[in-house]
Amino acid sequence: MDTNTAAAKAALAHIEQDENPATIKAKSRDFFWYSPVLKDRMDHLEADFVVNPKTEAEVIEILRVCYAHDVPVTTRGAGTGNYGQAMPMRGGCVMHLRHMTAVKEIHPGRVICEPGILLKDLDSACKEHSGQEIRMFSSTWATATIGGFIAGGSGGVGSCTWGSLRDLGNIIRLRVVTMEAEPRVLEFRGEELARVSHAYGTNGIITEIEMPLAPAYDWVEMFVATKDFIAAARFAEELANEDGILIKLASVYEAPAPFDYFSRVRPHIEADDTLIGLMVAPHSMDGFETFLARRPEARLIYRSDRSDWPKTPGPVFEYGWNHTTLRALKVDPAITYLQVRYAFPRHLELIERMRDEFTPEILQHLEVLRENGKVMFAGLSLVKFSDEARLEEIIRIHEEAGAMIFNPHRYTLEEGGRQSVDDRQLAFKREADPKGLLNPGKMIAWDDPGWKYDRMYAYPAMSKPAEA
Ligand code: FAD
């Protein structure tokens, strides 16, 4: 640890810190290892110290002290991000918000809370208070924080009805602390939310969140099997387009992924079954049953409220979104994934083209997503990894066809997004983090404004692996 870092750590001695080297190592990592590309480059990264603030005042103090000593600060919610978002590229301080879990106010249609509360705990508090729940959550509901979801995630369970986090109305207000000689506390609404949401904590730390709520339901979770992948995709799309049926999830898993990777489902299906995972509101079940009866090719094999399966499959949403990749990886470590935007109105045509091109190297996993009122698909395709060059080629072929890729094998905001600079995030970083100490290395536009995106960005100041 260099002298500046040691001085900052000592100046923060009165705030809870983790001293156990194994804990410091663990809290310097997220789920970056999903990507063989990131695993190669980031495995050695480690913070110099980890500090666990309990209040906004302690967050402000950590940022003030680290600013004074030029020490980088990388914020951690629960470390479930997939792209190394929460990993300290230059060491320094990891600030873990695990104690900032207060639910401050709940009103009809909205909740105000601290960022470190787990999504499941936030949901429980809202349900218990007034029968409400958050509109959407990442499939890491049981383990991820609301602050990490807003700063590092994009959408998930609920996005088939409500759209993504960045859609207007899905975040109401964020309270943000800057990293300056004297940190400021700012409140953002409306247009200003885009400065810090999905900015990986590179330009401010979120200390309070106001989110919209929806009525809570005991969702009926189901699996439906069919022999025809495209029929399954149509089923999911048509269900999401049934205006009178309320759903929270519609996922499609191409055969043989469910048979090969979903061990609790396997006894109930055959290798050539494509599976659809669903969450439907209980009062919509009559409508759903009518919808299902019109599609005799689809077999309802599981419903959570009437199950006779000897072993429960657990929550159906824990098969969807990025949990699909996790389940596949546990069975076959050579699997990796891509994040594809199959946009309306060409979504089904693009999916069929990619299947013609890549089956069986890629198995399709689709999530129904609503964007600007249109039903389309997010693809979290399961890819048999051979090498980086082939992965690049696969990405190029998708993009040339018009299927946009959000590259999950990159640690920067730009490369994981639309490969372009977000001017609002950059402008706010200039104001809120003048020394560039917040989660360094994650915003290319800050480090290298002339970058062309023609190859993978390599942050020059990234800590080097220790000599063997
Ligand atoms: P972390 O990983 O700790 O942090 C994420 C980013 O936010 C980091 O850059 C961190 O520095 C920053 N950050 C955290 N808290 C703050 C704060 N208070 N202020 C400023 N910056 C902050 N993502 C989805 O969007 N949808 C999914 O459905 C989904 N499914 C997943 C399934 C699996 C199995 C896994 C492993 C990941 C999945 N993810 C998904 C990614 C990830 O779980 C989510 O984005 C999650 O919500 C992140 O929360 P976290 O608390 O773990 O955040």
C-alpha cells in the first residue's frame, strides 16, 4: 500500500473497515468471471482497503479523505455485476454500502430508501407496508442491492410490462454525493437522472433512491414446453401483447438448453423441448388459461400454485435473465454469452437469421422486453466459447445483420453500451469527480477522448498482476 493510501485508510480508522485479506479480496470481485475475456484480464484486481459506511455523512467523509489523498474509490452494492463494474482497477478504496439499508418512506406508488438494501428486502418492506412491490428487478433479486441495480444494471423481471430502468418514470429521484475537496449532495429528477443511472458509480455515489411501485401479487410462476422454438417466441410475444393479461416475466429457452442445464426441470421434459418461463398475476390466470387453450402445441408442465413436482424448481425468474447463463456455466464451463437487442419490428426475423447462422454454436435465450410501447426481445444468447477472435466475429455478424450487441466482455461503460460517449455522464464527471478518482478505468471518454472503439480498450493505469 503506498503512503497516500495508508494515510487515507488511517484517517478513516473510525469508520468500519474489513481487515481480513480474504474478505478484501472477495469484496474486490464481482461476477466478471462469466466472461473468459474479462477473467483473463481482471482476476488479479484487489482493493487496498474496504470501508463500510453506515450513513451518508460517512460516505461524504470517505470521499473527502480519499480526494485529499488522491485515492480511487470504487463503490460496491453486492458485487453481482457481470462486467467487473465493481472491481477496483487501480486498487485504492472499495466502499461497500451493505449497512445503508433503511427504507425511509413508503407512499401509494413510491418508496424512498437507501442504496444498500437488497431488492428482496425492499420488496418485502413495500409488500408488508401496503401490498406494493418494485416494478422491476434483476434476477439477482435475492442478492443484489437497489443502488447496484440502478448504477450497474438495466432491467429484468418486470421489464416485459414496464420497460427498462432508463425509461422515463422508472426511477423517480436520486440523491448523489460528489467526490471533491468538499463533497456536495445533489438531487436529480427527470432529465438529470441519466447523469448517474447506469454510470457504474464513476461520477457520483447514490445515497438515496425514490422508486415507483406497483401493486404486489402472489405471481403464478409457470413453465410451458413446446417442440418449436419460433412458436415459443411467438407465444411469449403474443402473451405480452394481450393487453388484459398482467405478466411479470416471459422467457424463452431454446432446446436443448433446458434439458441440459435446468436439472430440476429435466425430469419433466425431453431434450427437444423449448421452454417458456412465465410469471402471471393470479387474477389474470383465467385469461391465461384461455390463451393457452388456443395453442394446443404448448404444454403447461409446471405452475407454482398447483405443483406436484417432488422437487420444487425454485423461483422461475431464477432461470431467466442472466441466471440462465449461470445455470449453463455450472454444467458446461465452456459456455459464455452475449446480450443482443432484437428490436421491433424485425425481432423475429433477426432471431431466425442468427439461428440459421449459428445453431448449435449458439443457443437462443430470449427475454420479452417492452420498449417505447412495443414488445421485442432481449437475447442473452448462450455461446460455446472457442476463442476471442471467434467471439468478435460472432459479434460482428450480429451487428452487420442489425442485431445490436451490448458487449458483456468489456469493462467500460461505452463498450458495454452503444459504443458511444454519453455526454451527460462525461459532463457530470468533470463537475463531480475532477480528479477522476471514482471507479477509474470504466469511462473511456474520460481517459482517452479520441478512442475509436475499433478494438478492446485496455485501461493503461490498471494494476498489474503481482510477479509470480
Ligand atoms: P454491484 O455489482 O455491487 O455494483 C454495480 C455497479 O454499480 C458498480 O459499478 C458499482 O460501483 C456501482 N454502484 C453500486 N452501488 C452504487 C451506489 N450507491 N452509487 C453509485 N454507484 C454504485 N442485471 C440486470 O440488469 N438484470 C438482470 O436480470 C440481471 N440478472 C443477473 C443474474 C445473475 C446470475 C448475475 C450474476 C447478474 C445479473 N445481473 C442482472 C447483473 C447484476 O446482478 C445486477 O445489475 C445487480 O442489480 C447489481 O447489483 P449489485 O448490488 O450487485 O451491484
